[in-house]
Amino acid sequence: MSLDVAVVLGAFIVGIAVGLTGMGGGALMTPVLVILFRVQPLAAVSSDLVASFLMKPFGGAIHLRRGTVHWDLVGWLCLGSVPLAFLGALLLHVLGTGRGIQNLIQVLLGLTLLIAAAALAIREVLIRRRRQDDELGDLDRSAIRPRRLATVAVGALGGLIVGVTSVGSGTLIVVLLLWLYPAMRTRDIVGTDLVQAIPLVGSAALGHLLFGNVQLGLTSSLVIGSVPGVILGAQISSRAGGRVIRPVLALVLLASGLKLLAVGTATLGVVVLGAALLVLGSAAVGRARALSAAVASRAS
């Protein structure tokens, strides 16, 4: 087992981004391994899942201390996510490790990253809409009644996607929960998702340890780099939020997804540039509205 210094550095940078934004590391680390370090998709998914399982408790512990975890929802989510995550790893094992399967995983990973980029953008819109409600005061979590079947279905969908691609526990599930529980505080949804992601990713990691293509040297490099990165990012986030970096990460996910789908460089550049202009335009409109509201408030 040998460490890769470049992978350690890359994992450290990804860990900082995860700590800053609270999004899942798989959406960033797996495409970095495939695109930059030329790791085979199956090995990237397997090794990243094992490393992610060792990272998840750090984020979950923070929310446990803050009391921002809805345990009923954790249970119903895990009822769907844990078995399906394991099934995803088993499914990849049944399909084999040939070039065709590697290409299939790369395509699925690319498509999932595009969905994750859209989910990250939708997440920001939903969070912005409910931010004022979050500031009104604490909501008794016992007043949130779990929508059991829908919550199990969200967990099952997220678990299967994570088991196959390692992406989704910090992006797709959060967005679905924001839609499913509009009256629930954002920080409670994030905390609930982080805690349920521990057994979810653990199940997927176990499946890949048994059936997948885990490379211990690669996994060790990811853990050594990402854990201190997550801790540092979390410390920074307490002073400066992730509002600036999240739109950038959405663009990175978009570019990575298109790259994995073998989209031409020219087309990729046009799409990413257009998305960047859209993000900047949206930010400018938001600031103009905020300024106008502030001026109107002072005038009154």
C-alpha cells in the first residue's frame, strides 16, 4: 500500500470544499479521480465510498451537538437507503468489471453529476426562499410528521444512486427533503441528511469492500487528505458561509459531468460560460432587489 501525494493534496482541497458547503464529497472527489488522476471509474467509486464513510461522522457529530437531527426521518430514510446502497454495489459486481461496464459507470456518473449540479442550484433557491422562515425561531421537530412512504422512497433512490456512483448523499437527498418537508428548518434537514448518510455510505462501502474494486492505497490517500480538509473547511464556514463557493461548485459539477460524457471542448466551454453568466446575472438581480428593499425600508 503506497500513498499518492497528489491524491492526498486533491482530497485535502475537496475536503475543504465539503466542509465549507456541507455538500457530499463524492460529487467532487470521484470525478476528480476519474478525470485528473485517470483512475478507472469502478475503482474511483469503490475507493471514494470507503473514504467517505470515514469522513461522514465528522459532519454528523457537529449536527448531533447542535441538536439539528430529526431522528424519525433518519430512521425512515435509512429503511430505504441502507439496503439499496448495498444492492447498488452488488449490482455493479453482477455486471462485472469489463471496459463496457467501466464506460457505463462513467456515463452514469456524468449524468448524476449533471443532476447534482441542477440539484445544487435548486437547493440554493429553496434555501433562499425559506431563510426568513428559519430566522423566525425554532420549530418543534415533534410537529414535523414523517411522510413515511415518500421518505423511504427518497432514501431508496438516494441509496441506489450512491451505491452505483458514490454521488447523491449530500446533494440529491437534501433537495428532495427540502421539497418533501417545506416547513422544516434548513439546518435540521442538512443535519438529518448528514446523520442518515453515515449508515447509507457505510452500507455502500461494505458492499464495495465485498464486491467492488477498492484500492487501499488510493483510499488511504483520500482519507489522509480529506479529513483535515473537512475540519479546516468547517472551521472556515463558521466565519464565512458557502454562498460564494456553492455556485462555483455547481459549475464544476456541470463541467465534470459534461467531460465524463465526452462532450467536446468547444461545446463544454459554451455551456459552462452560459451557465456562469446565468449565475452572475441571477446574483446581480438578487443584489439589486436587496438594495432596492433596503432603500425602501429606510425611506419608510
